Amino acid sequence: MIPFISSLESTLSRAFVNEDGPEGPPPLYTLPARDDAAYPLAAARALLAGANAGDTASAESATGYFWGDPALRAEMNQLVDEAIDRGDDRMDQLARRFLRAAGIPRED
């Protein structure tokens, strides 16, 4: 081991320790095959689940879609409708945020 690196590791500031990060491995998202017609809706659900857990990056990585991807407009609108029907204010809020990020806000 290089002596400089060894001494650097032992004096590393606590400011660089991520104590507020997610604990354990990133979540696993159960998704159908990408060529399955149900994939976009499942991916939209995964993105909302990731956002709700504060870990959008894992959901983006798992789905191949990014937060605010306009390709999921129809699916997110469907999830807004479902959230309203269930009275799930949090999912309604997240799906609407996604649509705003996509540049297509929903005004109802």
C-alpha cells in the first residue's frame, strides 16, 4: 500500500461520510421484459416508488427511463387517475411532479 494513501484514509474528514444515505443495497424493482407491453406502466410505477423512497436514481437505473421522461406521459396520467381514485395523495403528488418535469403539467 502507498504510505500517503494509507495516512490519508485514516485522517479523512467525517464530512465525507454519507450517514444520511440509504442503508443497505439499492431496492430491486420487479419489471416485466422490456419488450412486454406492460413495461412502460411498470417502469412508471417503479419511478414513483423510487421517488417516494428518496432513491430516484436506482429506479432510473432499473427502468432505463429518467425522471420526467416524456415517453411515460400516458402511464403517468393513468397513475394520477388511479391515485385520485384510491385517495393516495402522495402518489398523485409524485406523478404530477413527474409530469411537470416532463414539461406536460396536468391541471385538474
